[in-house]
Amino acid sequence: MLELFILLLFAGEIIYLVYENRRVLRNRAKLQHVVYVNGIRGKSSVTRLIDAGLRAGGKRCFCKTTGTLPMTINTQGAEQQILRRGPANIREQLWVLQRAAENSAEVLIAECMAVDPALQKLSQQKMMRADIGVITNVRLDHTDEMGGTLSEICDSLCSMIPENGVVFTADAMFYPQIAKNAAQKGAKAILATAENLPAQAIDFDENVALALAVCAHLGVPRPQALQGMGHYCKDPYALSLHRLPGGALFVGALSVNDPQSSEQVWHQMKERHELAQRRLVLLINNRRDRGYRTAHMLLLAKRLKPDEVWLLGAAQKAFARKLQKVGPVPVRCFASADELDLAADENMVIFAAGNIAAEGHLLMARVREEGDALVP
């Protein structure tokens, strides 16, 4: 009897998998293109920029991002948060594919939510079946899952390159390695370069260049794409700048998790807003389940040489001890975002990095309520 029960369960699972595969193929057949966006930094922004550019060119798009909050933008342009009942699961992409088909979309633009290379490959080959891949950049992050070196991380990101498709990247340094991985899958690799972009920044140049390249590939003229991108819906916790009640400036870069990108953002903001003469406070929010990022943020502190470091979240004492070994810098630890003093004077700039989770969300809620938003 037990053997029969196990056999029935196995048969039921096989039937379900066959049904699910047919449903995926049916939904995918209703879409002309699927653009699958991967990379370390800027995935949500690039996904949204591509969506905005294609819409301006008359394409009927469905968009999904999994940045600081999982969101969809339907074919009518309405944005909606995805409410999850449990932890994030890549099976969510099957639902997204179905929603795009139900919305009669021509193009689905989706951010890759898998980190493990095997899951990236699975989500591409068995779920999204994208014909256009995007790798924003290769940076030092997710080292537990993707590998400890940049080369290993690059190969991991290449797991989702579509067979016989095309993959775009703006990372010139790793373009040869991406192109090599693409050739092994019969795909074409294209390097997007930031040339002749508008003087007024829409987003980081490499993100805009990458989105423009994808839009051009799908037949949208550059002027139309740029016009659409000029009004794109940013991720809820994208890079932001606020003036605090006492006059200090607050740079919200909590969603920028790796040291290289965080350092790049700081230098760009410092130059754009003439912050060099201000006293720099580096505010770091650490996640308990992202131990490697704590080590990465220590690298950031070494590079930026702040006048003071404020710590939120996990591993505060250990971080402070390691930081003191590098050089004497005042360190303040806070149990919650409510304890932070946001009444600092105009001689100070607070650069918040690390992670948006937990206290990061509470911190940004305070900043938005008490401060005045400025154009980044």
C-alpha cells in the first residue's frame, strides 16, 4: 500500500510538472520579447529605464523589479507592490510571466531575483526563457553564493545568458569574459557605452547607456527612449538626497551594497553637490544574514576615511573593533533609527550605506518625514 501511495505521489508530481511547463510555454508564446536583467548594482534602475524607454516608443510593456521592494508596472503604467506570504522564491517569476501574458504585453522586462548561479540558470531556461539578457556590471557582492573573486562572480552572472540570444552589458572591464560566456551559448554580446548622453542626469550614465542600447535593439529611436526615461518611475529606495532640519545633507545610498559602487556614488555626489568641505559621517546599516557585506563595508570605511562612523543593525561591536585597527575614528552605535540625531548643522553630510533592510527602512521613513527631498 505504501509503495502504491508513493507511486501515485510521484505520478502526480510528474503530471503537475508537465502541466506547468506547458503553461510556461503558452504564456511565453504570447510575448514577443522577454528582457531579463541581471548584475550586481543597478538592476532595478536599468529594468525601469528600459521599461520607460520602450513605452515611449509605443511598446506594450509589463515590468517587474525585485530591488528594495518587489514591484510590478502593468501595461497601463500602474505600479503595484508584490505582497509575499513567505520568503522570496524564484517561482514568483512564473507568476510574473503569466501576469504579463494576461496583460497582453508585447515585452516583459524583469529583474533576475536569483543569486545562486544554478537558480539563475534555472530561472532563465525553465521559467523566463528570455531572448535578451542584460548584465549591468560585475562588483564584489554575494560572495557566499557567487564566488570570492570578481571573475567568479562574472561567470555566475553569465548563467542567465539566453541560448542563441543577445546579452548587453555596460561593464567594459568584464565585457571580454561576458562575450566569451555568451559565445559558448551561441549568443551575441554587446557593450553599451555612455556617449553623447544628455547633460542633465537621468540616472548613472552607464545605466542610461545600457537601457538605450536595449531600446535601440527593439526598434525604439534614441530621442523617444530618452524622453520616456526622463520621466521613469524610480525604485522606492533608489539613491536620494535630503536636507535635514539642521541643514545637514543626507545621502540615502542604503540600497547600494558593495564597496566599489558605494565609493563611486559618494564621489559622484560629492562632486555634483560640492560636499568636499563638509564633515563626512559614514552611516552603515548591517544585516545579520549578510556577514560578507559587513566586511565589505569595512573596506568602504577605509577608502572614504570619514570624520565619524555611525553604526546601525548587526555586528556593531565587532565592526567598531576592526575599524579602530585601521585608524582612530570616532564610532557611535545606535540600537535603532529613532536614536539618530538628524538635527546636525549644515557643515555635515551623512552618507548612509550598507543595507536597506530592517532599520534602514525605518531610517528612510524618518528622513523623508523630517527632511526635504532634493534632486540627486
